[in-house]
Amino acid sequence: MKKVYILALTSGLLTFSCSDKLAPLKKDAIAPTVVTQPLPHDTDDPAIWIHPTDATKSVIIGTDKDTDGGLYMYDLKGTILKKSIVLQRPNNVDIAYGLKVGESTIDIAVTTERETNKIRVFAMPNLEPIDNGGIPVFEGETERDPMGIALYTRPSDGAVFAIVGRKFGPSGTYLWQYELNAGVNGTVSATLVRKFGNFSGKKEIEAIAVDNEFGFVYCSDEQVGIRKYFADPAKNVNTELVIFGQKDFKSDHEGIAIYKSSPNTGYILVSNQQANTFVVFAREGTNGNPNQHLKLAEVSTSTIECDGSDATAINLGPQFPKGMLVAMSNGMTFHYYNWEVIQKIINGKQ
């Protein structure tokens, strides 16, 4: 049975009602600064687009996961600004900046469309499709059902790649990586460049995130751990660098957000879905080892069974001077958290 949750934020206090029993929030759960307007169906994953000249005009793109779903654009107050064209069960979404189109560049939002086995590409900030109806993925495979997606921008040449996961697939080639290219008319196409990624087979891999500066891709093998690989296909290295967080979660490892406090420091936050918390790891690794990601802290949030998340350290204005964490929550909403609140918790646990 699908659970329905209704959330209200009043004078800083969160209250809930529901049609079914839900996992209780922890007593120290932090309240979001903003709760978005609810969507019609089922929120799943958010991505933050930073405005190039005025960060206070940045927007959140979120998926509404249904046959009659789509991408929704929110402002920093949580108000819905726009819905994309109708999409058939969009799952996860990510943002990339500066895709080359002739002599110019565009920013893009890319989402998986599960019921058509495609990825869909939208120009930002207008949220208009530029993919000629969609780009098929996992062609020739029995198991397709695209779910997770992350975009990697290679620093050396600005090439943009989509790393796509699926509901189920073979270990070793669970993830497929595509290079995105735009013609002079702005229409985006994709070329398959790589197949990689181990899979336990226990449940699924949905959450994927890329650290452009470090050149790593992370993915959550639910009920097992977070897997880490090089993001650049030109390295021709598909070996798993590490799997971490194996003993730090109640059950499912879910949404991954990377908070970059400087070019080479920060945090990896992973949703501990059934505990309603985020487990925090050092982005740069530990003890001089970039692949030793030990648990630093665990932050209790008011999101319920969070699937997807994103984070930024950019100053977004008075409510989010050190950036934000945005997280999906049951109840058809996304929660925006002031990073300063999260940082205090991390500092107190280190």
C-alpha cells in the first residue's frame, strides 16, 4: 500500500499525519528551513541549479515519479515555478553546466524516464526539452528500466557525460556511461563510451553522484555500501576503488549529496533511508588516504524515507548563507536545510 504523508511547518515545529504507520523521526531531527509545495504524485530526486549572476535566483529541479509525471522547478522559497512536458515516470535528475553548442554553451538538466527506457535532456533555466524526444539507454539489454543518473563534466576539455543506472542488471556492467553532444541547433545526442560497476544483486542501485573536481563517481548499492570509481572513461580503469559505509546504515543506502566546502575538502552525505538520517563522510578521505571514507557524523533530519538529495556550498542568500542540503521526503515534498545547522552537528560529532 502506498503511504500518504502530510507535513506542516508551523513556528519551526514539524507535525505529521498519515494514512499508515511511519518510522518515527528522531528526537534530535532538525527542521527544514523550507518545505516545498507538494507535487501531484511521488517526489524522488532533486538537483540544484545555480544562477550564473545572482545565486538568490537559483532553482531546484525535482522529479515527480509517475506515468503522468515530469520535472518540476522550484524557487528557494519552495514555490513551484514550472512543470516540464509530461514524462513517463522520471526517476532521478542531475545538472551540468556549459555543454558546448557550437561556439556557445548551455546548462542542462538530465533525467531518466523509466517507462520509455530513455534519458531526457532539458535546457536550463527554461526547462525546455532539447533531446528530440529522448535518448534510448541500455539498448540490447534484457534489464533496462533506467533509474539513477549523474552528470560528469571533465575538467580537461569540458566534455559532459551521463552515468546511468537501472533497476536491475549484471555486476561489472551495471552502469553505462554516455558522452553528451549538442549539434549546432542545440539538439543533444549521446554516444555510449563505457560499461562498468559492480552490483551485489541484493536490491538495486539508484543513487549516483559525481565529484567533478576529484573525478570520482559514487553509487549506493542498497543494503550493501557506497561504491566508488573513476569518472573519466579515458582512464580506461573500471576497477572499484573502494566500497564504504557497509556497517553504518539501518538498511538502504540511498541519495548521495556532495558538499564542497573548498576545492579539495567537504562532505559526502548519504541518506540512511529507514533511519531518517544522513550519514556523513569526509569528501577528501581520511588520514591522507583519499579512498578511506570513515563515518564522521550522522545527522537526523525531518525527511521521511529520503530517496534523493543534493547539496551546495554557494551562498544562496540570508536563509542559506553557507548553502543548503535539499532532500526528498515522503509527502510529495522536498526539504531545504540551512547548511549552517548541519555543519554545527558535524562539528560537534568530530
